[in-house]
Amino acid sequence: GDPGFGIRLSIYYPMGSDESMNPSESNDGGRRSMSRYEMDAGNTELSRPYRQLYKGIEIANHCIDNIPQMSAYKGEQGADKQKEARRMYGEALTLRAQFYLTLINVWGDVPAPMVPAAKNPEEFPQKEDRDKVFEKLLADLQTAKEHLPWRDEVAADERITKSAAMA
């Protein structure tokens, strides 16, 4: 959505570089402040993308936690259903890695729950060292790679493939 990759993370956040800058000279307390490095903790352009990424992580965590328990994933509904369930599992692992990569690139060390909030023993998770988070995500992407198809193995769609997980 708009607070995430729709506009904020893909357009507004990278605007304050040596290649581009918001042309307005005013600090509006919102998106224009971002490209001029004049943001404060109350700026919604900072908090909304942060929350949006964690919303995506929570959904991915639910998928990662539950998909392996499905009868389709275990192969009890046939090879085609198993292949599709495993693809969804690989997609969830890849998306969670993408969300964490973005969080760490923008905010540095962040809380990194790898289970759904209802199963997390810590009500308020603390920041984790980004290198440890990256190690976990790289291992997840190795697993995802095993579950995802190559682009030429599936019909044209806009879903995650093996090459995306490898990248």
C-alpha cells in the first residue's frame, strides 16, 4: 500500500540523495521533510511505513508457521497441491526477508520476531543485531529457493520465483 512500497519506501525515502531531491523548499512535517533530512519522531511518513512493514512480517510469520502444518504441504492431497503449498511457503519466507531488509536498510537494528505475535514470548521484542537477523534470513532464503519454481517453469504471473529468492 501507499505507506509501504506504493510510494513511501520506493519514491519518498530515496529522494534525499545526490541524484534527486524534493523541489519544495518548505519543511512540511511530512514527505517533504524526508528528502531534506528534517524529520522528527512525530512525522507519519516515518511511522506509517515502519508499521506497514511489520504488518507484512506478521502475515508472513503466520504463513511460515502454519503452511508446513497443512495436509497439502505434507503431500496428503497430491503432488500438485504439495507443490503449490511449498511455493506459498517459499514466497512467505522471501517476502519476510524483503520486509526485514527494507527495515534494516532504513532503521538499522530493529526488533525481528520470527514467529506470529501470539506465539512470541516477548510482548515487546527488543532490537536484534542486524548481522544475526541477516544470517537467519539467508538461511530462510536457502529454504525458499528449494520450494520456489524457476520463472520458465510456471505460467506468466507476478509471483515470487527461485531467482527472486536467490537475488
